[in-house]
Amino acid sequence: MARPIYQYEPNNSNPDRAVGILLPFNKAADGRTVSQNALSGSVGGGSVFRQSYTTEEQSISNLKNLLLTAKGERYLQPTFGTDIQKTLFEPNTELVVEDLQLSLEADIKLWLPYINVKEIRAIRDVNNYSLAIRIRYTVTSALAERVIIVLANENEIILSELDDVPLQLVQTGIF
């Protein structure tokens, strides 16, 4: 079955029209978390979710969605997502990180062709079943290089957009 190909055309001309919603969903329209708004009694902004008003902003949200989704998780789209969570429990060989990097590049290229991946670097902590990934990328129309950090363990995947975060896993304790 053939998949349609779309061209990326930035829609930044109308700042009053939203083009999508932003991730994570646990933040309300005013940027505060849902629990922060519940404590203060504020609804914030009149809408439940934060909205994106530029296609670049929505492209970044689409990348986060792809990275947070495991392959096979999305109904009727079994190839949508990544193998980040699956990789945590793979046997520790030298090829596992390289296979993950190639898989991430292929997944991003397939599902988000308007995002140009510059570099993917991953570090595994086998003893704690943890994984740290740094993805450097650009959105096609924007020349600014962006970085997203993925920290994954057996319980959750956390995304961060901070640039100067060292890509190393530091043990903070045991339980």
C-alpha cells in the first residue's frame, strides 16, 4: 500500500490560527501543569491544551510524539513510533546502540521527512536499564539547529529540550 507524500509548507502567516496542540499534555494553555492550576484554582487560557501557532513549533511536537510512542502502540499504525523502550531490555552488545541510532534515523525520516537529523548519540547504562539519547536536528525551513534529550528507563521516557545538558548517566542512589 502506497503512502502519500506531503510537502512541508510553513504556515506562520496567521498568528491567531492554531495549527496543532503541543506535547506534553499535562500542561494547560497557560503553560503551567494541570496540578499547578488545580492548586491555584485557575483554568488558564480558556482551553484544555496548549496550542501551537507555527509549523516549526508543531513539527517539534510531532517529533516528541514519535519519540514517546513505542512501535505497535498506535492503533492501526503498527510501524509508527520508535524502539527506545524495547532497546532497554535487549542483550548488551556493541551493536545495540548503533542499531537504535539507525532505527531512530529511519523512523524520523519515514514519519517526519521535514526534520533533518544531524546527529544521534546514545549512551546505555545496562545495570540500571537506562538510556540517554541526544538528537540534533533542524526543521527544514528553519536554519536553527535544535537538540532534544531523551532519558529512558524501565518505567518512563522523559524528553528535554535543553542544549547544554551533558550526555552522561549519573547514579544518584539505589533502592
